[in-house]
Amino acid sequence: PYVPILCISAKFGKGVSDVLSAATGIFEVRKKRVPTALVNSVVGDAVAAHAPPAVAGKKLKILYVTQAETSPPTFVFSVNDTALLHFSYRRYLENELRRNFGFQGTPLRLIFKRRGEK
């Protein structure tokens, strides 16, 4: 899971101060903007390390990735055919974005669009 797990006790007052510091940290992470060139580089490395599976002899090609919004961070992938995207590969790309850019504690939106689609 992408959310931090905090051990707190309202009865004894332990860990309560950690809640606010975690919340402010997550708020800052939600506002993070990553340059397009860096996103494309990380996704390119992820694809090189683990290529997408082929479906009926066709391979998914990720042409371009950009961060469209913050809060929550939204990444738009331009691909050759959205039907070739398997849910497990989508999850792999999300995990790579989290790992490389520190998007812990916030949901990520990944939008896959066919080339030329608006």
C-alpha cells in the first residue's frame, strides 16, 4: 500500500504528534511536480528493465509521458494502443514512479491515451 501506517494511542498519547507530521509530509508530496524529461527517462529505464508483455504478437509502446496535474499527481501516457496494456504492467509503472519520485502516501492517477487522442 502507498499509505504510511502509524502506531498511535489516544489513550496514552503516544505517536499522536506523528500524525500531523505525516499529514504535512503527504501534503507536500501531493504538490510535487516532476519535469517531463525526468519522467520520460525513468519510464524509459523501467520499460528497458521489464518490457511490456506482447498481446497477439503486438507490443505496447510508450511514446511519451508527462505529469498533467498535481494533487493527486496525474501522469498521462501516450501509447500506441491502450488495449495492449495489462493491469499488472500498469501497476508496475505506478510502483516505479513511486519508487523513483517518492510519491508515498498519495494516490497516483495514470491515464493511458492512444497517440493523437485528446
